[in-house]
Amino acid sequence: QLRSHAIVAISVPKFDRRRLYVVDRDRRLHTIESRLSSSTSTTLPQILFLS
């Protein structure tokens, strides 16, 4: 049941290319530092699974 542990991470390059906005299952917004470069700033929203 990996879906129950899914975390949706959406990068917002328009605000901060180095910051990643994460929303967990409880709809709580978290901001984590990301090392995204300008070449990956256009990365589509990705789903991260916790191990």
C-alpha cells in the first residue's frame, strides 16, 4: 500500500526555484529546500513515495 504513504511534491519555480512545496496526506503544507537547477525548474509535479 504505497499509495497511502504518497506525498505530492510540487515545485514552484516562479516563486523560488530552490524551494519545494510539499503537501502530505493531512493536507498540511510543508516547504523543503531543494537543489533544483534552472534546467530542472520546469519539472512536472512528481509523486514521492516514502520507504
